[in-house]
Amino acid sequence: MLTQVFETMESNVRSYSRSFPAVFRKAKGTLLYADNGDAYIDFLMGAGALNYGHNNDFIKAQLLEYMAEDYIMQGLDMFTVAKSEFITTFNDLLLKPRGLNYKFQFCGPTGTNAIEAALKLARNYTRRSNVISFMGGYHGLSQGSLALTSNQYNRQVAGVGLHNVTFLPFENNAAGFDSLAYFEMILEDSHSGIEKPAAVILETVQAEGGINVASPEWLAALKGICEKHGILFIADDIQIGCGRSGNFFSFERAGIVPDIVVLSKSLSGYGLPMAMLLFKPELDIWQPGEHNGTFRGYQLAFIGGKAALEFREQTNLDAAVKEKSAYINRFLHEEIKGDDERISIRGLGMMWGIDLSAYDDVLLAKKIAQDCFKKQLIVECVGRHDRVIKLLPPLTVEQDVLDKALTIVRDTIQQHTGKKANLQTSVA
Ligand SMILES: Cc1ncc(COP(=O)(O)O)c(C=O)c1O
């Protein structure tokens, strides 16, 4: 099938189709099939919306059954059986066992809409407008969330001022800057000139920002500062949540309890649009309808979301993720980095980055990703100037597919750098 219809009729704003210009028809597990039958290994996974793989059979069965019975599909925010079962299952399988007590707010079905809701809630609850965000953070592209997103490329088209946000460097930033000491200083110095914030928002692992992993100690210290000063802590778990870190919530490894948690992407389990907030009950100062939206009641997303939680339990998915994560980590260090000082490997769970920004060639990561695509592996580049190759397999990735993808990445990097990692131990 030709790509001409897209090239002539679709807006220039399209993005992923430029890096991966095949026309896709089918998908299963980790594989995407182009219209001509070519199979691609998908390590982009709907930018994190497909943690359980494409068309997961367990989840699909419940969706098909639901549709076959003509159960309600769109319910605004009315009471429905599907929503009730989703909330109950989420509470029983995730919140109660972790001792978490949160209220649920269903938002318009995109991550950015849930971020907007979190911002409104935090600002109205604290009666403050400033929010702390981190350099390298990505929180969406609508007006409020765009103000939190640091990438200048996205910010420059806002068309209005993006105010009421103060950016701090993330942990392990290039300048070695101690953001937490600075944060404390501006809070305590009456001459800091920076308004006390309503909230701090962050991804515990910055995804689009280049796979920057915050340490548990740093996260706990940041939470401590927030508590001391009455500032809300918002965890944007839209991409690193839903099991990708090796636990359902990415902040579990730091032993902290955020005031507000934002979830979307893989929440419905099947790539269906869905987004929600979890927040501490005392924050629930909303009046009815203050953050309305037509598509807060997409019932198939509730069905898929409940099925996904059952699937996690039945397959002991967190343990599998931790095992695969260790395997990927070892491969990347031994077979790709070796003793090459110009390559940095960062990641957690099933989100990994190969940072090539120390190479002189600013386009190196992009060229490698393009060549991977020619070998039918889909990987994207993230971070400053797209110099980090991002690996985002589904949590359910099959071992042989994982090996094949890692081998393609290794061989392609070697072709470009002319350097073989010298600690080779074959894993395939
Ligand atoms: C961490 C994070 N927050 C927010 C968003 C925005 O979500 P959406 O694209 O669904 O608006 C994304 C999307 O990539 C994200 O990765």
C-alpha cells in the first residue's frame, strides 16, 4: 500500500510515521506486520501504551465477550458495571496490598488531560500557582502540561506564555548540580524570588528526556522536602507506570507515597485511550463537573484495564519483568557498551536507553535507529537532540524476539562505530 495518501493529505504534524514509514495492518505480541506482510519487532510499543503486547489474548477475550453482549460502550461518568468492576479490582489487587488509600478521578482519555486535572487540583488545593518541574521532563503538549514540558521544540509553538512553572535540573544532570539543595535554599530564602510551589511533578524515570533514572534516595529526599514545606508530590506514571519499572507503580522502589499519581497509556491494557488520577482523599475538593470531559467513560478501557490487572497477577508479571530487565542490562553492558567510554547505558525494568551523546556525530543515534528499521526493528531516539536510543519492549516480550532485537541493535551500533564491545559473552 502506498504512503502517498498520508504524504499528500495528512498534516505535517505527523511524527512517528516519518521515522517508520511502513503501512501497518496487523499486530501480535511484539510484532507489527506491514501491509506487504513484513514483520517488524516493535520496541516502541505505542510509546508505552502497549505494555502487555499487541492484541494480548487474555485481555482480548474479555473485550470481545463484552462487545458481543451489547454492553454499554460510552457512559460519560455515569455509574456502570464495567467502571465499578475496574475500580474494585484496582483497589483489591493494587491499592489495598500496598496500603494505599487513593480516590479515583477518570479524566479525558489522554495523558495530557490527566496532567491538566492534576495541575488544577494541586493549584486549587494549595491556593498557589507555581509548580516545580524538571529539565528533561515530558508531561504532554496541551497548555498546562506543555508549561511543564522542557523541550524547547515543543514549547516554541505554544503561542502564549508558558508560566507558573520553575524548572530544576534532574538528578545526575550534566553539570553535577545539586537540585535538592537548591530547592531547599529557594524555599527557605525569603529573597529567592521564586514563589512557593503548589506541587512538584516528575517522572521517576524520564522517558522522552533520555531515560534518566532517579535513585530511590533522591526521590525519598525530594518527597521529604515536599512534606516539610507542604508541597504536593505528583508522580507522572503515564509512561514508566503500569508495571514497566518492575512494580506497578514506579515510585514503589523509593518507598514513597505521592499525593497525586497520574496514569494513562497502558492503563487499559490494550492500547485503548484511558487516563486517571489517584489522589489522597483529603485533596478531593472538586465540585461536580469542574473537570468534565465526554470521553471519561469509555467502557472498553475499563474492561481492558481490569483484565490487564488479572493478567498481571496470573502471569506473575512483575517477577518476569525483573528477570528480563537483568538480562537486558547485562546484554547492553557486556555486548554493547563494553569498554567504550562514549556509550552510557541507563534504564530500569523494561525501559532502557543507549546514550551515544559522547560521540562527535550528533546524528549517530538517529542513523542507527534508521538502520534498525531497515532490519525491521522499531526503536526511537529520545533525549537532548535525540541522541539516546530507547528500547521499550512489551513486558511480555518473548525471549527469542528479545534476543533478535538486542542482536540487531548491537550489530548496527558496531557497524556505525566500528567498535566491538570486548567483553563478549554470547547470550543468544
Ligand atoms: C510521562 C508522560 N507524561 C505525559 C504524557 C502525555 O500523554 P499523552 O500523549 O497521552 O497526552 C506522556 C506521553 O508520552 C508521557 O510520556
